[in-house]
Amino acid sequence: MEAIKIIRGIKYRDAAMTEIGMLEQLGKYDRSRSSCVQIQNWFDYRNHICIVCEKLGPSLYDFLRKNNYRSFPIALVREVAKQLLEFMHELRLIHTDLKPENILLVSPEYIKVPDYKIMNATDRLLLETRDVAQKLNTGIHMHIAEIPYENQLVMRTKEIDHGTVTYLEKIDFLRSNLLAAHSVWLNKPEIELFLKADVKVSHCPASAMRMLGFAPIREMLDSGVCVSLGTDGAPSNNRMSIVDEMYLASLINKGREVYISGTTNPTALPAETVLKMATINGAKAVLWDKEIGSLEVGKKADMVVVNPFTWSMVPVHDCIANLVYCMRTENIESVMCNGRWIMREKKIVNLNEEEVISSAGKRASNLLARAAIKLPERMNCL
């Protein structure tokens, strides 16, 4: 049996490193290797310290036994933690954080995982995807350089100088139809590779602050790379609001400038740039800028109606600054897509919103039950 212990969040980093040091020392002096936990590896994944133990010591075994631990069914692991499963394949382990205690027992015979290379794709899959997309004149979406470990893994397994972007250029994968989500851990030469190939980037500031890091957005924009805005998925961004992402993008990148240079720069990522990232750059990112992304004759009638006369947006001195820095989701009155109203006067018109919300709540409860997740009681709710 093997196990992975997850120590969540940067606030516990010092404690995690102390624990790693103690376990390593115990293993060093345990000549019989019979009584204590032996560390196989440890790594930093999305600001969580992950301690990979190749052998269970008595204390860890007792902890697991008292908490009625067992391996998760294969279908559940595949459904809820597919991306993490693929990520962990290089260590021949399975990890999921479905349980609050964050330890999962893994047997080597428990599951056979395909031989994924760059995180979750073989070279053949990448290159054939490139060729098919080119033939069909469509785009490719791929999460790239999200975390430091991704670059470290690629450097180690592919024997290259830096990371994912460098390797994708080496195999001739970078193209103008590639949308690179996140792109946090890029160096200057890799930004130039993006520019040369006309790769588009989707910047997800909420997700970045939550678990990924500070992407070099100003450097990309200054070099001429097309950077758009995204929300990432619900697990890493609970709000899923492009309005919030505009506000966060303007802040996170100004804060990054302070961190890098030691001085403030309020002009870093100005409001006009952020609005372009949310509109026309978003259209360019999905190869639709000839049809959407701006209000022009001949383009599809996509429109958002904003009411600025509420407490959050008055007074309106600079309408663009107000949209980026002051607008909230409740300021949006109506939304039109391709000439069709999707929301009119704050009411969804093409489906029953109450039924959708009710169904989502029931499905979420069923998913928790199937996963045997019991959330801690934090406060009394009426």
C-alpha cells in the first residue's frame, strides 16, 4: 500500500516542511525500515504540500483505521478526479481530495492508467489533434504551464531547458489556433514563442490567485500576445463571473508589479486593456473575431445592457473605468446573443431559472452522497 498526505494551503507550509524533515530523519535511522513511514517523494501541487509515503507507519495506519478509510471505487475516481488522476500517473499513484482528511490508500493493482506524457497527453495525441484541427479549420484549447511541477515534469521526462511551452514548440505544436489557458509559469523566451506562433492566452485571475500563481500578463501584452479573460472551472472559481474577472485582473496584475519592482504602477493593465481582454480579445482567442467581440456592422448582435445608476457605479466619470472597476453582476439588466434575448430585465427568458437551480442543488446533494462526503458542521443554519 502507498498513501499521499495532503497538507493544504501555504499557511501550513512551514509545518509541512518540518514534518517532511522529521519523517526523512526517521527513515534514515530506521535501518530495518519496519516501524515508520518511508517517504518516496514530496512535491508542491497548487500550493498544497503532498507527501508521498511508500510505507504506512503505525500512527498513520491507526489514523486511517479510526476514520474507516478504504480505497475509492474506480468509477468515482475517474468521474470526479480525472485530471488529478492523470497528473499523478508519473508517480504511479492515485490522489483525490474527496475526503476532508485528504489521505487516500492506493494499491498498485487498483487501476491501470494510460501512459500519458505531458501531464495528460501523448505526443501522438497532441500532433494528431493539431493536424485534425488544421484540417477542420478549428481551434485547440489546452491548459498550459499551470503549475511549477508541470514544467519540472516536462524538463525531467523530455530533457529540455524549461517546460511545456518549450517542448510544444520543439514538437511543432504551437499554432495560431491554439488557446493556452492559464500560461502562468512562462519565461521570456517562451512568451516570444507564443508571439511567433500567434498563440492566444486565456488569463483566469481568480483561479490564478486561488491556486496557480501570478502569470506574466503585462509582459505578454507588451510583447503583442493576444490575452483574453476566462473564469476556469467551478472547482477553482466558485463565482464564474467575467465581471468579477475583469476587476480581479486589473488588481492582481497591479499587485504583481509591486511584487516584482517594489514600486506601485497604477497604469499596469489599464481599464481599456482589461475591457478588450473581456471582449474582442476573447473573440480572437476562440477564432471568432470576424463575427463577435465588438459592435460592428456585419457582426452578430451580441450585447450586454448595463444599468450604471446604482450605488456601485455612480458617479460615472469614465465609463470604461466604471465598467472594469465598479460594475457588479447586478448592474447587468439584459443580455443578447446573436440577436436573441437570453436575459431581459434580469429575467432569463429561454429556460426556467428556478427549475435549473433546484435541479442543480439536488444533483449536487446526490453527488456528495455517492462520493460518501460528509462536510463538517461549521455553523447553525436555519
